[in-house]
Amino acid sequence: MRENTAQHADRPASSALGTVTLVGGGPGDPGLMSLAGREAIEKAEVIVTDRLVPHAVLSWAAPDTEVIDVAKIPHGRFTPQEEINRILVEAAQSGRAVVRLKGGDNFVFGRGGEELIACAEAGIPTQVVPGLSSALAVPGAAGIPLTHRGLTQGFAVVSGHVAPDDPASTVDWEALASSNLTIVVLMGVRQLGAIATRLVSAGLASTTPAAVIADGTLPSQRVVRATLDDIAARAAEEGIGAPAVTVIGRVAGLELG
């Protein structure tokens, strides 16, 4: 974490409210971040960042920008969402331009909505710079189209953070199994075996193609392909860990990249 509370030379201190801008950092390759996102980083006085943000983009910030790391590491260091909301609000109340920087898109499993609500309740002006979600970019980088004429006319993006039989899960896996849609699972590496078992028990053929893409869009990208009934075992054999995106459906059998 780089931390410096000095004011930018061209921005005098002010008692007026600052702003909070939610910026999506994209799937990993800094080149896939939007120009608007880069501009927001360059103008930021405070950046509140997560672990999946491409680290190279922080070099675009001014030398005196305060960078606050609020990473949520699976089964490790964890910053409560309420604390993140407090940091955003208090930094903006001090009159500074705040960027909330997350990997992918803030509104796709990024809790961006919760952060906007917290800012709105505090009367903080906000804006949103959308990011390219890994749900779309990573399969594309692996040569897997989420829709393809003759194979599927749509796709569904779901969280695999909790197992299908966990009371906290709200995903209708049975409906997905019969939907004929491409299924994209984010945050599902640990629960991949349970997800595959549930889909098969709900009627999706065990021979359905599946792929797991780790480090998508980065030079270290790896792709493991198998059928639904053995994708979890194959991913484990290859040492695939988070972050990874899983694609289930006939399109996962295509290799167009």
C-alpha cells in the first residue's frame, strides 16, 4: 500500500464535499481498461483498491495520491464492506476526489451497488465508470464465444462462491441445467465439483463441454478443457486456483482463439 496524504499541487484544500467514482479495472490486462477509467485514476486524490486490480494501472496515479488497499483475500485478510463504505465516505467528506477501483466491473459481484447506496445516504456525489467484466472478457481471450449460432442464444453469469446446497445460495441450478444457455461461473473454483454434480443431477448431460480459465487475459493465462463430469478433477490436476472463470455449455468445446 502506498499512502501519502499530501494535497495535489494544483488542487487546493477545500471544505466542499469531494466525489466518489466507481471504476472498473477490467479483467487483468491493463490495456483492456477504459480511457475514462485511466483518466479517473490520473485525477484521483485517493484510490481505494482491491487485490484483483491490475497493479500496473496504479502507476497512472499522481505521486501524491493516497492508495488504500482494502483487499478481501479468500480465507485470509478481509476488509468488511462496512469499513470500505466508511473509508469512501470519510475520504470524500474531506473534500477529495476518491476512486473506488475494482477488478472487472463494480456491478458484477463487486458490491458497487452497496457502495453507491452508502455514498448516497451520506450525500456524496458519485459517478460510475464501467469496467470490462471477466465474465465476458476471459472466455473471449480463451477463444470461447458465449453465444454461437446453432449452439446457444444466450448465457447466464452466476456466482459459485458458495456450494449449490448451501442455504446462502440463491442460484436456481435446476433452471440453469435445462436452459440451453451457456453457464459462466465466477468465483467457483473451490465449489466446481459440487456445481458440476448438481447440474448433472438436474439433467445436464455429464458429457457437456466445460472449460476453466485461470489468469484470463494475462500472459500467464491457462485453459483447462474437459467434460462436465471431470472438469473439477482436471482443474485440480492442473493446479488451477482463483481467480478463474468457468464456462459450461457446448460453446466450451469450441477453440477459436
